[in-house]
Amino acid sequence: MAPVRVALIGLSASAKTSWASGAHLPYLLSSRGQSKYQITALLNSSVEAAEASRATYNLSDKVRLYGDPAALAQDAEVDLVVCNTRVDKHFETIYPSVLAGKAVYSEWPLAANAEEAKKLVEAAKQNGGIEKTMVGVQGRLAPISLKVKEIIGSGKIGKVLSSELKFYGGSDNRDTLPEGLSYFYDRKVGGNIYTIGFAHSFDLVQSVLGEAVSLKGHFQLQRPEGKVFSPVTKEALPSVQSDVPDLIITTATLPESPTVQKNATLLVNFRRGQSFPGEPIFVWTINGEKGEIRIVSQDSWAVWVLPGNPKKPTIEVHDFASGTVEELGWEYPDWHEELPTPARNVASLYEAFADGKGYPTFEDALKRHEQLEEMIKDWTP
């Protein structure tokens, strides 16, 4: 089968964040990735910017360059459009390609708000089908998520009675952001610690335990002054007023299933910034009839990504009858080992899409957008 021809949106030569180059390119340029995908086009803010990116990453001179989303949408030699821009640019850069019936993979959040996400879903259904869409909630395919799901499915802890997640993060510092991420203080942009940091983990939990209902959110803005610094000079820049909560507490009911008891409770507690020194940054417990699972990450809140080189999160199971605690290992597939950790679960999404099954679509993303907006709709800073 011929490789899927890919157009990358947002592969910048000077990006403030490097998700496209750090999480997508390693797989797409690997031997495994190239057997299934071929980069044939780039879309940036201008053709000149796309040319700079092509040169920076030593891509083939045959890779076509675009500065206009509508022009890219008409390229007959592009099968899959992959969006890695800032979230408030997602809709305008991918909507033409969705209308053109192309397959589209957008990073999460799908759009700046649920309204835009709904338009993308409707357009996809009318032009090629929702199955031609994919969204980057890669935690669903992370080996640690699949391992926890496997343990629950085995009956080892009996039916799930309740679950609690407490974690910290969303930014490297509790009260300061680099200049390029200062938009995290502005809710209307759509990308912030609630829609990204909290939402990724909240999606991961629900992918394991089921879609939560009867959700209630409690939000607090503990530090309304949004401090900003220059990542170049390290100097403080003028502060801005934040309207994004930095403490998020959610309660919900898990859906009854063969592995989850009726009216099982879910509690999630997320605070921006660092944990108390020495305290794990991510602790997720799943309490069952016969035992309890505990997932602990000491130094990475983003367990679906594990940027840098942190210790692997651990999975422990407490057997109530025997009183013993057993650590259960989990591993990445062998072919993941050649990839940096941020690229591994992104690679699994690409693999699932190539196989035509098991990947989250724009419709899944819309459900999460609506869930998040429903919880926060009545909150004001």
C-alpha cells in the first residue's frame, strides 16, 4: 500500500513550543513511519515561513509549500492534513481541508471552543466522514493507560467503587509563564492549563473508567496576576490579568459497567505549578471491591507524554485479602524505543489511523469540549 501523503501545519522554524518537531517528526521520519506516511507539504503563516521550516528540518525539495489553508485544501497530492498550530488557529487552518473531504489530524484541543469544534464535526460528517478525522488525545493509547485498563478488566480488584486523581502541573512554574505562552492567561484563546493540562489527564481517566456523568466543577483563580518573563533575557515583563483557574476540582459519577459499580465516584484535583517538595506530582488511585490500584509519577504530571527523561510512573496493586502490594510493570512496544518519549504515543495514533481503527475522532473531541465547557460555564474569576 502506498504511504499516506501528509501535510504538516505548524512545523515552525522558530516556534515557542516544538510539538510538531518533537512529537510528530521523529515518527514520520523513522523507518517505520516512512513505510506508512510521506511528508509532501507544509503549511505555515507564509510560503517563506514554510520554506524556512523545510530547510531547518532538511525535508525534501519536493515538499510543497503553502501559506494559505484554502490552497492546501485543493492539493490533490495530500491525503492527511496534520495540525500543530496554537489552538486559536486550528479552525481556520483545517476547516478548508475538512470541507474538501481530506483526512485531518488535529492536536488537542480540537478548537478554541465547542462551537468551532461542532462546526468541524458537522463538516467532516458531510464531507468524507467522521472516520477521516483524528484528535491528539494520545493518552488513550499510552501503554500505562492500556495496562491499567487491562488490570481492571482482569477482575483483579473486582468492580471499581471509586477513583481519585490528584496532580500538579500545567506549567513549569506556579505563577509565571514564558512570553510565548502568556496566552495561557486568556481563556478565549482556548489553550490553557484547564483545556490542555487538566483535560488531557481527565480524558485519559475516562478512557480507562468510562465517560463520566453528573459532573460538577469547582474552580479558583488563586493568582490573578499573570506574571510573564522573557525566555531569552530571563527578565520580568509586564504582567497581565488572568481569567483562567489555577485550581480545578471535579466530582463526577462513573458509568455503570461490567467493571464499574453503579454510582461509583470520580474525584479529580488539579493545581497549577509544582507539588510539595518530595511529594509525587501525579497520584491516581482506583478503589475496587477486592483491591486498589495506585499509579504514581514522581516528576512528570504529563504521564501520557513523559517529556525529558523522567522516572517511569509506577503501577501498584493492593490486594485486600492478602494485604500484599504488588508492583506491575508496563512497557512501551519495542518499536517505540527508537523514538523520544513525546513522540511515542503520537506514533501510536498514527499507527492506529493507518490500521483504520482504535483512534479518537473529532466527535470524541467535541464530547470532551462540551463536557469541559459545561463544568465551567457559570464560573467567573
